[in-house]
Amino acid sequence: MNTGKIVFIGAGSMSFGINMFKDVFSSKKLAGSGLVLVDIDAQALDRMYRVAMAMNRESGAGLIIGKTLDRRQALKGADFVVTSMAIERCKLWRQDFLVPKRLGIRHTLGENGGPGALFFTLRTIPVVLDIARDMEQLCPNAYLLNFSNPESRIILAIGRYSKIRAVGLCHGIFMGHESVARILDRPYGAVDVVGAGLNHFQWLLEIRDALTGKDLYPEFKESELAFDPAFEPLSRNLFRAFGKFPSCSDDHIGEYLPWGWEAGEQGYNFDGDDRNRIETIKDIESRLEGKKSFADWLDVSGERAVETIAAILHNKRLAIESAVVYNRGAISNLPDDAAVEVPVVASAAGIVPYRIGDLDPPLARLLVPQVGIQQMAVEAAVHGSKEMALQALLMDPVVNSADAARKLLDELWEINKPYIRACI
């Protein structure tokens, strides 16, 4: 059996880290491979290392596990690099959301679209490109599998400024799939969907019966009209106007639209996240002390990183429902230098996107402005340019005031200043 070296950067992340471990240690396809855990938080890294060792032992998955605070040491000879990281995630994200809101800008999350996404981009891209350059030196043939947000902007930056092979993986398509199955009143597995577009703003081009392949869009149209009007009102407004259902959820899609806030503008549940982290640490410690088993974690999470790695490692062609890639014609009426989300096939030949062709023109026209905003935000991050950052804000349809744009830029630039730097 082929083996490889997998480097997991951001392994101290409990939310995604646990999901990654579930997939790694419930699989037998990576036996004999190396898994090196990397984080800048020594305490979090040690905790997750002990979890990995325990799950490896309990599952018999047969991986060779290491840990280090030194990213470059870990990357030497890597075959796969998985990234799941955020800089002061909730602390800074809270400001990304609250400062624009205080200045009168109505938005939904502040993560992948709208003004908050700009600052996620400004502080994240320099670190991502540092990793990419380390990979160019130390493991130039490795694949980068990214789970960090903002996905589109990260893949766009790598596509423009690095030669490494990179793909973004996101579970958003599964959320859209679940919404469609719910409206149809069918089991999730009885429905197939095909989506294409931008990360967190895809269009479901097909909704089909998983067994027969029958087109379910006519049935969906009837079911949607009669369904609970409180469920995903923004997505359903878009469906009724444009004829295709979007993915992945109102709060994510709403980040891209000036009226997205009409479906809710409460933002991310930061306090709930804080409470969940405390409870998760308690749960981990209880398991490590032997009071609880890891058995219930030895099951797949639904994420696609491990399946993708195994498909490449063993040359088993695998269709992956959705991945973020540098466009290069995958969606022919979006710019080639956009980051798009489309189905892909993974094998030893690489990660190859499906050629979608043209989206229906109205669907593409709703996405094209966001491509320009993402490109401008990436350029602002790469150059560490406040002037370019202002331009990105003033291009964004969510930003309803030039005065507010300048004020929020000044305030959030100072907050994020330790992390903003030119990186070319």
C-alpha cells in the first residue's frame, strides 16, 4: 500500500481538528503514512497530539504521528499539507462584524463577503503565502488542501502568486443539499445535486433522484411554494427570481448581497463558540483521562480531505462534490483568474475540475462583481495597501456609505495592523 507524509497546519483547532481526526483514524487507507501536527499554540498542539495518539491506538489506523511548532521542519518532504487556521479567530472576527454594523452597514456574517471579509483577507493571505513559499522550497510537489476562510480569496492568492497545487474544500454544498432534501421531504441520500459558482454562493444546476436520475427541479418548485416560509427565505427569493436554488445558507449567501441582511443580521454566535470551546476541552480531557472512550469519534465527519488524499495516494479516481479551484475555464463565463467552486475528480493525475461551461447569464452576472472584489482584496493583502483596501470596500455592494467605509477602514486597519504586511 502506498504511503505518504501529511502535514496538518492548524492542528490545535478543536473544531476542524477533531473532524480531521475522525476521518483520518476511521480510515484504513492511510496506514503507514506519516501525520505531522503543526500549530503555534504549544498547549493546544500537545492536547491534540495526545488525542491523535489515543485515536490512532484505539482505531488501529496505523499512522506514524509527530508534532512540531516548526512549520518548515514539518514540511520537508511532505506529500499533502492540510491548512485549518485563523488568526485570533473569534476575537478579530467579532470586530470585523461589529465595527461596520456600528457605522450603519447592514451585513450578515463578516467572514467571506462584505467588509469583514476584507480584514479576514488582509491578515490571512500573508500567512498563507508564507506557507506556499515554504512548500515551494521544501515540498514543491505536495498538494495544499485548504479549509481556512476566506476560501475563495486564499485559493485566488495562491493561484496568482504561487506555483504549488492547491484546492479549497468546504462542506457548504452539503448544507445546500440538505436544504433541498428537506424541502422535497426526501432523505438526504435520495437526492443528488450538482453545484457551481463561488464558495458559499453556488447555484444548484441539477437536483435529481439519486436512484433514477430523474430531474427533481419541477417537483422542487412545487414543494418550495408550499414549504414553511420561515426556512431560508433569502435562498428561496433567489430561486424564485433566478430559477436555480443557491447554496449554502442564507447567512453565507447574504454576505454577498446588499439586501442579504433582510434574512437576518445577527452574525456569528461568538458567545456560543466560546462556550462550545470550553465544553470541547472538558470533553477531550475526560477522554484522555480514560473516563470516556474515543469510539464515538471513530466515524467519518463528512469532510473530504482524507478521501481526497487517499484517492491521490492510491490512484483511485474519486468524484468530489465540490472544491474551490483557480478557474482557468472551469466556468467559462466567469474570469479565468477567479476562484470558483465546482465538482472535481481526484486521482494520481491530480485534482481536475469538471468543465461546467457557461452558467446561465443572470446567474453569472450576479457572481461577476464578487470576483472583482475578491481580486481587489487579495491585491490589497499582498501589497499591504490601505489604498487598495479602500478600493475593495468601495467596490463592495454591501458597503452603503463611502464615509462609513473610510471610518471602518481606519478603525479595523489599526486593530489588524500587527498582521498586515506586504508579502511579494
